[in-house]
Amino acid sequence: MITRRSFLYGVAWTAGVLRTAPHPEDHEVQGPRRHGDLRHQPVPAGYPYDQSIPEFRSNIMVPLPRRVVAGYWTSWGSPLRLTEIPTQYNTVFLFHATPVGGAPGTTGAVQWNAVGDGRGAATHFIEDLAEFRRNRTAILTVGGSRQHVDLSTWPRAQTFLDSIKRIHADLGGFDGLDWNTYEGEQQPNTDQMIWVSQQLKATYGHSFAITSPPAPWRPADVRHCKAMMDAGVLDLVSPQYYDGPGLADEAYIVESVNEWVAAMGDSSRVGVGVGVASAANYSTHAAVERAWKTLATRHPQLRGAFNWNLPTDEGMGWPFANYVGPLVMSLAPPDTMPPLIVPPIIPIFAPTPRHDNTETAEVSTSDVAEHPGVTGK
């Protein structure tokens, strides 16, 4: 858990307030190092990115949608071209950047791996990514699938940050980072991940999204995500309800998401991660629809849902895209509710009969009804 002192120190360093090393006595304190100490650590041996980081920022930046319908796009095999992903998906997670030297990494650096080109995804990747990002969101996933990243030291965190900037420049930009660092009993490196997230937002803008798909049952993951939210860097947390005994149970999904909303304290930054597939420990699209309807009723501001993964959805005829996606969007509350304006009611009275011999015109119900906005009832 990040401390108040370390968080404030990191904010000050990010803002450029701190330009010198901490007080020498601080180096004698045991425990996690502070954010401000990072720049004074030596670059580790074997640092793979020894060239300067390009001063590059994509001229396209699509913020995280208010209601997210996302899928994980896997780069191996014969992946679909990004521009051919159904438009029901407004967000895609590019899976994945992996540790240099294999998990857990030799220095903290990660790399983007070659994309399968069976359908032209590799040949057209850069141009397709730019086109996709014109009106949809693309987020780089780090870790996952037994490719966890060790950021337990500040030199590793700096090396990791530099490698993410390198990938951002090489790919022509992306819209966020997805921390998929929940492998087995791996414990999240919370302080370092907060610092990296702060630096990325400082470099690419506040709309640069930070997301994460934790294990729903682990208290350590709950504490980690809460600390990320309290630090103001985590935009979306979507626990994974698939690929494990009982995780895809409809009742469990509803109960667990309720608990995550309560723990995070902001339903607009909580999503639901599902896997729609014809396999054990995965969901049918009908079960996901029922769970979503229940959750959206309880938490109207719930941020959205993601599906693992796009190749499976494509192979099944796109059930998540065609059924779950539209449902998620249809139950989204409007951005703003216009004020209810009640027009004034102006009474219309028939003329009062005069008590002289002058004739008074009669006013019938049909005559009144001819006036706009007035009924004869």
C-alpha cells in the first residue's frame, strides 16, 4: 500500500518540484524506496534500450469511452486485422507486451512481439492501428498468459517506463496501458505501478487510460487496485470472471462485482471481464446478458464489459459483439439529463354573463379546443 509520504513525494517529483536527491538519512530507512529516489539509481546492466527515447506523441488520442465494450486482440496465429473488428467493440486491448528475456524479465523492460500475418494483420498493423484509433480506443496490455513482469525495484520501473515509451513511438501511439500482472501468486508492485502510471499520464495526457483486469477473489488485488484508484491513476478495473472453477457462475459474477464496486467506491471505474466460449469455466452470451442486466440495474454507472478474446468470439459468430455489446450500450445512462421544463398552465375562462340586455356570445367546448395547447377535457 502506498503511503501518504511516498505518494506526495512522487507527485512533487512529477511536477518538477524536487530537483535534488532526498536527504541522505532517507537512504537508511528500510522498506520500499520513494518515487523521488528513482532518477538517482544506476541503469541496470543489460539495459536493452540504450538509445534516447523519441520525443513523440501521437496526434490521435481517443479517451476511454464512457461505456466500454472491449475485447482482447491476440497477436499470435492468424489474427484479424484491427480495421475488421466489428464496430460493436469500441475498445481493444492489444495483447501483449512481454518481458525482455522471458518472465519475469531480466531488467524490467518489455517488448512488443511480431504479429501473425496470415490475414495481413502484420503487414498493415501500423496503418490499421492509426485508422482504428480515429474513433475507437486501443490499449496496450502488459503481462498476462504467464508473462508477468517484475517491477520490484525502482531501476526496473524506470526501465519498464522507457520501454513502454519506445513501443508507443514504434507503433505510432496507443491510448492507454492495461496492467495484466496477476499471474499465480505474484504480488503487485503497487508503488512502482502508480509511479509508472503517473509518468505515462504526464507524458501522453490525462486521457491516457490506465486499466487492469485483476483476479476477483484475491484480497491483495483489491488492496492494490484501491491504492491505484486513491492515487488517481486507475481509470478502469475489470475483474476476470473466466478460466477458473466457479468464476463464470452468474450469481458469483453479480455478487463479486457488487463487492468490487463497494471496495472501489466508484462504479464508473468498475467493469466486468467475461469469457464467452463453449468451454468449461466460460460463459454463454445469455448468462452474461442476464448478469449485466442485474448489475446495470443496481449500478447504472457501471463502466462496461470486456471479452476474452476476439478470435474466440469471431469463431463463434461474434455472440459477444452481437448480443452483449449492444445490451451494454443500450443500458448506458445518458450523459446528462435535460431539466424537466413544465410549461405554465394559463387558464381560459368563458366570459362572465352580463346582467343587461346585451347578448353574450356562447363559448362551446369545441371552440376552446381549437386553441393550441388546450383540450376540452
